[in-house]
Amino acid sequence: MSPLPPLALYVHFPWCVQKCPYCDFNSHALRGTIDESAYVDALLADLEQDLPLSGGRELGSIFMGGGTPSLFSPEQIGRLLDEINRRVSLAADCEITLEANPGTVELARFSGYRQAGVNRLSIGIQSLEAEKLQALGRIHGPAEARRAAQAAQQAGFDNFNLDLMFGLPGQTPAEAMADLAGVIELGAPHLSWYQLTLEPNTAFHHAPPVLPDDDALWDIQAAGQALLADAGYGQYEISAYARPGHRTRHNLNYWQFGDYLGIGAGAHGKLSLPDGRILRRWKPRHPGAYQADAGSPTGIAGERVLDADDRVIEFMMNALRLNDGVRDELFSERTGLPRDVLVPGIERASQLGLLADAPGCLQPSERGRRFLNDLLALFEGSGNG
């Protein structure tokens, strides 16, 4: 039997100052004040309920996402991290990330987060153009975005990420490149540069803005990848670019089909069990319901065991996002299935030029990364024999 995969922890904070029109995450516009202490208490009760499924593994990374975790004070973030560490071992080099928005309220807190134990920030800039930020419903302007990156470095964060979108309403390729060049100048060692998409159940989906056409998007992507490479950022995943030594460990664990506990309103987790099952578990989405039931049986909104076909598709959906793919053996180690189930899909994908000629590796070609959905479709039903 293969050893259990590495373990990470995702912590969800469901509140934002306001809901962005493109956002399909479980986030809720802030009404009044947050009882931070009560929510941290709920998170810890939730963690205690899930920990028996962890197999005693240490945490290699913690990611605090949202919503806007930086609405919480450094004191409560520090208490949360201290109490997590009392309950589960952290790797000596555990990566601890906190998402932040570049509103002026949060900037003064960056030093406090660093002292609390956070060692990586992920800052949602999205654009450096005021008109585009307004169209995206962001509450900050370009100057605040730049100050956030500077504040992260001044607070001692030598590891931080900036999020930037392209394909914004009315955006030209020249505007997208100016945006990207401006963000590169801010000096973050990691960039998440991704295309705006219209997701179901969002304001943009119900009232779609005019977005660049496919030809313009392809021009933006090709030019942007060249610009990032020239600036020393290596693309290692569809939307992830890093300078040497700064690939995000937490997301790599997802993409390599590792395990993670998920606590917080609407959080999802994925756990490999000693008996060979792989369990997905999720929590109530509404913050009130979550806090009322955290740590009790009704605090688990649902769970299911992945069947063989689920394992194939979920593994490939993650692994094939990586430019270098993964080694062949990882498929069996993480799914418990023989590699043979992949052979028909691999043969067809190779014929179509969607997989690279990389012996011992499951690696998408450049064409495969561009047409990832077509590539994944070739593996549907593989686990059912």
C-alpha cells in the first residue's frame, strides 16, 4: 500500500467588504461587524472534528482564503495559528499563506500578520487601471494596489503573490500588457495571471460585459507569457508564474492530488484514508449556519467517497494543469488505481498531440494546455474499465 499523501490545511473566511461581480466563491458582503473570536472558535471546533481523518500527518502548508481573510485582525489570525499548532504538527518549513485585498484598512496589518506566523501573502490586485478596477467592482485603486506590494516587502515578506486578471471588459492587448508590465515592476516573486471568465451564479454571468474575443485573448496570452519569461518568471501551471524557489507549495499539493483538510464556511476537504478510500467532505456555506453547527455532526454539510472514475478525472484535471505534468508513478500512489486504466486515453491524446513525448511522465503538450478540456474528456470513464 502506498503511503498517505502530504497533508495541507485550507481555512475559509467568508466575508468581503462587497461582492465582486465576477466572483463565484463562497463570499458574503459584510453587514456590520464580524465577531472574529467566535468565528475562530468555530474554525477550531471544525478542525478538531476533522483531525481524526488526518492519519497523524503533519501539515506542509496552511492557506487562509476567502472572502477576505485580511478583514481579521493580526491578533485573531495569530490565535488561530497558535491553536492549530497545538492540535497538529506543522512541518518545520510550513508555508502559511494569507489572502489580502489592497484596501488601506489592511495595509497597516501586514507586519502584524508576519509576527503572527504568516510567511506568505497573496494579494488580489487584479488590475492597475482605475477604469478596469471599477468595472470589476474592486474597492481599491491603482495606488493602493502598488502600496500593498510595497507594504508586503516592508513587513518582511520575501515570499508573496500578486493576482492579476486579463481579458477584462473592453481591454485591448496593449492595455493588458501595460497592466502586466506594471505588476512585474512591483517585484513579487510569484504571480497568478489568469483570464477573467464568466462563472455561473455571478452578476457578470447574469449581465455579461463585453469581453475581448478569442483572437485577442490568444494574443494577450502569448505576449504575456513571453514578457513574464523575459522578467525571470517561469510558468509552471496554467496561471502560475514564479521566480526560482517561489512556487506555491499549497497549490502544488492540490495539483499533485495531495490531501487537505478544509475548515470554514463552505470549505471543502479531500482525504485519503488508510483503508484505501478517498473522501471528499464539505461544510455549510452560510456563515451563520456554519458557526452554529461547527464541530457537531450537522457541521458537515456533506461527504462522498470518490469512485474509480472520480479519481481518474480529478487526478488528471489537477496534474495536467502543470506544465511539467507529473511522474507516472504518482497516479497509482495517489489514486490507488493501476496506470493501465489510463492507457486508452494516453494513446488517443498522444495521437492528437495533446500529450508531450515525455517517457515516464504524464505531461500536457503546449497544445494540450491550450485545449485542456478536450484533453481531459479523453479520460472520462477510464476508471470504470
